[in-house]
Amino acid sequence: MIDPKLLRQSTDEVAANLARRGFEFDAAGYLALDERRKALQVETESLRKERNSSSKAIGKAKAQGEDIEPLLAAVQELGDKLDQNEAELQAVQEELRDIELGLPNLLQADVPDGVGDEDNVEVRCWGEPVEPDFEARDHVALGEALGMLDFECASKMSGSRFAVMRGQLARLQRALIQFMLDVHTGEHGYVETYVPFLVQSQALVGTGQLPKFEADLFKTTTETPFYLIPTAEVPVTNFARDVIFEADELPLRYTAHTPCFRSEAGSYGQDTRGMIRQHQFEKVELVQFVAPGDSERALEELTGHAEVILQRLELPYRVVVLCSGDTGFGAAKTYDIEVWLPGQGKYREISSCSNYEAFQARRMGARRRNPESGKPELIHTLNGSGVAAGRALIAIMENYQQADGSIRVPQALQPYMAGATAIYG
RNA sequence: GGAGAGAUGGCUGAGUGGUCGAAAGCGCUCCCCUGCUAAGGGAGUAAGGGUUAAAAGCCCUUCGAGGGUUCGAAUCCCUCUCUCUCCGCCA
């Protein structure tokens, strides 16, 4: 959520910033509605004040044994007017909030302009894509030939966009997760967490998936609906809901391995082959809570933490900064890490690291006590994949494939694979 | 799943219709005194919002959540949620 004060006072600047995303903000409409809110609120509060003082007077008069009948009559009409005003005010406030919840975050000044992913800007590149001296296969061909990756089997129970893995391939994914968690907790100062995979709507409003992107989520039909988490960002970031941190508690760094569930509405036809885009996948997530002045530096660090994983796995990748049109709803700035996939002959997203600044914090009341003023202020939140396990698995299969269809195990993972150096069919 | 108890400020805990946003204690901050390892005295100490260019001040809201009764609700009524204890059941 954008600071409502900023929305009122610098409406044109806000509108111009949002326009960089291709988002059209009806500034005039918003301001008109806010004017109505202001008038109603001032009036309602003064009515309440009147009622409060009258009630006190009645109490006093009664205590002194005076006749309170005339006082009661005077307050009576006031109550009706107040009820009406309160109802009207509430309606206007809800309307304003709906608008505010639907506005994307302001972009940082250094986010490049652009419309789609073709306009993202490469920031750096690591490793050299190696051309094998045989025809590179993609992970589907490799996995199926090994007898360890089975989409048909998955479709029997769950339909499309699910996978079944068996044997050493299933174990390799587990090894990856274990490895990533060990690096982040042991070397990058993250606290490992275990969190619910089902959350209620207010948690998703807090992180920004709701109310706008309900169609991308799986939802239960229980009386109070639960949503399957689309990312561990949702439960972990909500740790900070309604919390006022002491200044010396920050920064806080949390990591979690969870499955992620996405209905991927509107993605039909894209990546229908293989494990790139699934309804269910495993991910290790990184989340940070930092002081408002520290988030830009924290984003660089967090992105670096995700990069370390790919470096240890010796997977070539590049980092791109997302352009204005491609940056996600709540993010002020996002780096995507794209790993080289020989089977596709291109770089594909394996991690997305974003600085949300106060966008999520404002939605969920995440604050810290400012050490100078002693007053609460909104913190900044960040998160990034560190990294997506399913896609990392694909990257390993395709980058470590041998001419005979076997797959070498990256050195960093061998300790997690009982010393195995390769996977054979 | 069954039975009971509870939810108040950073914490403990009082408060059953009227100056209660809330006693007291603890904690914390500042000041004073004292002087030596600890003690004494005083003051202050919730959050959100409105008004303001901003601040001060003033005002509104909030005692688990939502609704109701009332001129007036932490206090009365209804619904829900959560926590604790016991029983049952389970991983």
C-alpha cells in the first residue's frame, strides 16, 4: 500500500510513477472521494464529541439527583444523525481502502523503463554456458529416459502441471533443499523456520496477493476459506504482522522450505512441457525485515545470497533488473536471477528478489521503534527465492547431463547424496 | 469430539453501567539525592486516526474479534476466534 498521505499530497508524482508500470491511477476520482471522507470524518468526530460530553453531563446530573429528562431528549436526535454519518463514513473509507489496496507499489528511480521481460536489463553474468559435444536434451527427455520423471503418472491423480519423481532424482531435489538451507542458515545468518502451508485471506492481503490476484491461488471450500500458499513469503512475512520491533532486533532474516501452490490462471499454453511451470513446486525462500534506511543495501545482499547457491552448484546464470512494466505488484525493485538451461538454449528465471519497502509493512502493521524519536515507524520487507528447488533440479539435469543420458551430481551436493557422483538409469 | 476456565497497557494484575484509556506493582526513560556495587525520592512511559505546511495543542477510536442494548459499555446480551486444564482420539 502506498502512504495515503503521499497519495493526497503528491498525487501527480504518484500517478506519474505508476504510469511507468502502465498503471492508470484515477487521481481526480481518488482526491474527490478523499475530500468527501475528510468532510464526513470531521463532522462525525465532532458529533461524537458532542455526544460524549452530553453523556458525561447526564451522568453527573444523575449523580446529583437532578432531573435528566430534558438532557436525554436533546441527545436523542444527535444519535440518529451520528448513526447516519458513521455509516456513510464507513462506506467511504472502505471505498478508499479498496482503491488503495489495488494500487501497485511505487518504483524506485533506478528501475529501467520498459513494458515486458524483453526490456529487463542485464546487471551481471556468472559462469560460461558450456556447449556439450553431443545434442543437449531437455530435462523431460532426460528424466523420462532415466525412468525417474513421470508426468503421465502424475496426471492420473492430479491432471496436468504436476510431476512424479522417483529414485535418485527425487533424492536430488531433497539434497538441493537441504544444501540450500544449510548455506543460508550456516553462512548467511538466516533463521530456519517451519510454517503453515494454508493461510487465511488477511495474510495474503498483507503481502499483496489479495485482493487483486485471487485467481492465481488455490482456495479451500471450508467455511472459513484457506488459501494454499503460493510462496513461503506469505506466512514468513506475516511474522511481522502487528509487531513493533525494537530497533536493535533488526535486521531479521528468515528462511523456509515449503511447497508452493499456484493455479497459474492465464498461463495456459506457456511452458506446458515439463517442470518449468507447475501447480506445485518446492522452494527455499529468504525473507528479511530491515530498518527503512537499509532496504536498498539489503536487496543487494539478499540477491547475493541466492547467487551463492548457483555458484556453489556451478550453474551459469545472469542477474537482470526488472523493467518498470515487468516489476511485480508490490515490489519497488526486483532482481531476477536466470539460470542457463542448455535444453532450451536460454536463461530462465530461477529466483526473484524484491524490495517491497514499506508496501507490505503498511498493509500488515509491521513497525519498529525509531531509536531517535522513540516512535513507531514502518519497517521495510524483502524476499527472494534462494532458490526454486524444482527449477534448480532442472538446471542441474540439463547442465550436468552426459552423452549416455546420465547426470553428474554437482560436487556441493555429493555429501547430501551419500557420496554419489552421478545418477544413472 | 466432550466438559470447564479464561482473554485488560511491555509484563503481572484490579476494575460488573457514568470524569476508566483504565488502580496497583514490575519493567523502562529522564531528573534529583547519595555514595560504592546496591539503595532512596520525583516525573514520565500504549497504538491508530483527524485537524496542521509541520509541530504543539485539541479532538476521535481502540480493554481478543464482530454485532446488539443504552443518552453513556472494559463492565449487560448474542455470535465467533484464540489460550489453558481435564477426558477421548490420534502422527
